Amino acid sequence: MRRIIKNELGTYARVVNGVLQREGMPTKNRLLHLTKLHDASIFLFRHILHDEDPRWRIAAKYAGLKENRDFKPINLENALLATYASKLHGRRGKFSVYSTLEELTQLSRALMNFELGTRYIKALSLQQPLKEVDGYSLQFERTKSISRGADKRGVTGCPEALWQLQLYKGQTYVGRIGFNFHVENGSVIVTIPNIQGARNRFEEQEEFRKKSGSRFGEFLCQQLKETLGDSFIFNGVKGRRANKVIYTMSFRKSKVPVFSKNDLNREMNY
């Protein structure tokens, strides 16, 4: 019986392993307590996987993130809702069930987004302070809310991006860009799907434009590119119709290629 199951898993395992390899999911993980692996398997896939199931790679990654980092349910939900600029489509699993190749793609991207962002943002925070413009400063932040509305600073929820680069005047929030990381065939791709100014902060935004010579969206996109460096591939995704001009001008002036929404919504054969 075990041999029959293993043979049936053969083709499936090769296809899924190919997807996971493309998405940067490690083939080997350091040893984790078996209970934690089983808990991860049940949480993600609703049962304990067969020994030969390649999705153990995902379960091990999830268990490792939970064990080693401040990884909360909202972070996973945020990363699953996030936008990733890729012609290889990912989809969030309904009812948190991940079985199709598109669902496994999105889950892999969500976990890698958290891991890569944590690694790079932590490294950047240890470097010199980000560029300042006469009273204005920048800071990186992991998205704290995916709901509508704003916090006390005026920062609104951002379901489409797990990471943010924010602009402040003193302690006053002025605007942000939201971005995500994912891996595709060995390249680390940074997607910028969100550019948003703070409500009722037009005077601060206009003052910043005059002092810096560029609008906040363009400036933040350019700073993200310069801070992360040339080893990353950057892509923008145009936002809601109401903000179309902001997105278009920010990406054009910061020389960030714009990804087609038709490509994001295309059904792919894996």
C-alpha cells in the first residue's frame, strides 16, 4: 500500500517541487521538533502530510518562522492578500486550504515575503539612517493593519503590502509606499503595489516637493531602490483609479517598470 501511494505521489511531487524550487522554498530545513512540524501541517493543510509529500517544505518553513521570529496570524494574512508582480499567478486558498498549484504559489510567496523582508529590513536598520530632507525623515515598518480606517498617526490599513517605507515631518505622518518581496527562479523581486499620501497632509506633501525637488511617491520609490540596491528586480503595480496619476508619475520618474494587471490576473499553466 505504501508503495502504491509513493508511486501516485511521484508525478505530483515533481510538479510541486518544481513550483517550490521556483519560489525559493528551501529543500532542507534545520531539524524542528516533530510536534511543531505536525502542528504546521495541520494548520496549513488540515491534516498530517504523507512522508513523501513535498509540501513538508512549506510546513517546515512556516514552523521555523513561528519558532524564530515575531510571526503573527495577521502577518500571514497580510502576506497572503499581498500583491506580487509575476506572470505566474498565485491565489489565496479559500477557507485557508492550500492544495492547487496557484494556492501553493501564494502561500510560498507569503512565507518568503515575511522572511526576506524581516532579513533585509533588519539589516537596513543597522546601517546609516535613511536620507533626510530638511525636517522630513523616512522609516521602514511592517504593516500593522489590513483593515479600513487609520491609526493615531493617520497610517491606514494596507492589505496589499506587508512592508512600508513611510515619510514623516517630525512626528507627523505624511505618506508611504507599500512593498513586498518574493523569489522567482533565483531572483528577488520587489513589488510596489501601494503609494498613498496621508489624509489632510497636502501642505506637508507640497512643502516636501519644494524642498526635495520630487513628490513623495517618486522620492520613496527611488529611496527604496537605492537602499536595497541593484541585486533586486523592482516592479510597480498601478493602484485604484482615484490614485492613477500618483502611481503613474511616481513609477515613471523613479524608473520603476509597471506590471500589467492583465498579467497579474492571467490564468497560468504550471
